Amino acid sequence: MSSTNQPDGEGHQLRVPAHVAIIMDGNGRWARQRGLPRTQGHRAGAKSVRAVVEQGLRSGVHMLTLFAFSSENWRRPRAEVNTLLELFMSTLRAEVNRLIEHDVQLRFIGDLSAFSNKLQRQIAEAEEATRDGHSLLLQIAANYGGRWDIAQSVRALAREVSKGQLQADAIDEAAIAGRLCTAGFPEPDLFIRTGGEKRISNFLLWQSAYAELYFSDLMWPEFDADAFVAALRDFGRRQRRFGLTSEQVTELADAYGG
């Protein structure tokens, strides 16, 4: 799966990232600026999720990974955590049919065992209901942390070594990547964070080694389809070198006709 050229709806051709990862930051600050409780910011942010998914479909993005709930979010005030989880459940119920209609497959990554049995069942049902979607893979990171992901991959490798199923000297980057939550799926091409902060906050640490970073000052509830297109256009103007020189990249592009 690689970047493709797609029209953006205004007659422009975009080099579209195959996989976009987003940290949806700024819900609480958006609410505070308006004198609202933080929980209202999370509810407003759910609308931006829908706008970005729909624009992703229009633009030709193949995979979208959203950081919905980090392993560190449990430290927030209990009322806010409860609201986040309730919103999670209600959004799942409300959006599954819409995802099916738009041919979107839903997938979750993270330590889901920390959630209630009811929420785990709802997640499994949503994944099953949308498993035939092919237009876009929507991956939700819930109770996820990049360090946790790497650690659980290493533990899996250690178990295989202890059982004699794997030689220790056979452990390489591919072996670690093959045990991550995202094994078998492409790494992010474009990594977006809203809310004005410029850090990656323990999200897809291994997978984002060569992702293009894009930071938006917009709070997540303000990040609409137009803002997403602006990020895609910015990506389309960049040259991804993966350790090569600009000249080498140009030569390869010429050799392969793109």
C-alpha cells in the first residue's frame, strides 16, 4: 500500500498518503475557551472524526488510525474518563451502520482487556459487523501506548524463545514489527497532531519512524474536512527520502515513472 495521486474535489491532484495517523488533541481546551465543561469538548470532537473519515474516503486515503484513548488517559479525573468511555460506546452504536454503508472496516488496537466486558463485546461486534469493508480501514487506538506496544511485542518474542520456537539471534526489526498490534498493516505515511502541541505522546512510536509529521494549531473540534485536505496537500508537497539523498529519490522516481 503506497501513496497515490487523487483529485481533491477542486481540480487539484494530490499525492495522497495511504495511511494517516492522528492524535486528536485539544478537546478540553476548546471547551474551556467557550466556558464549557471538558466533556463537551469530547462530544464536539466526535463530529470531527466523522468529517475526517468522510474526507479520507473522498481523498483516497486507505487507512486512518485515530488515537482515541491512551494508556495514560486513566489518570484523568474519573468523571472525564467515564464520559470518554460512555461517548466511546454511544459513538460505536451510532456509527456502525454508517461505516457499513460507506464500506469502512473498523479495527481496534490496544490493551482492550482493561475495558468493561460490555464495551469489549461492543467493540468485537462492531469489528465483526464491518469486517467486509474495503474502501477504508479505520483503526482506533484505545488504551494504547507506543511503549506498551513494543513491550508486548518483546514479551511475545521472549515466550517464543523460551519455548524453543525462535532463536534469540533471529530477532530483528521485522520480528519485533511482526508482533506489534499493527502487524501486517502499513506504517503511517502522515502523522497529524491537532491542538498546537508538537510532540508524538507515545503514539505509534515504532511505526512512525519515517512518517511525515504535521502539527495543526486547530483544536480537534475545529479540525474539519478542509483542515484535513490542507494537511494532505502539505504532505503532497514533501519529498520522502527514507535515508536517501534528494538526487537518489529523484532518480528512483524517474526510473519507476513517478
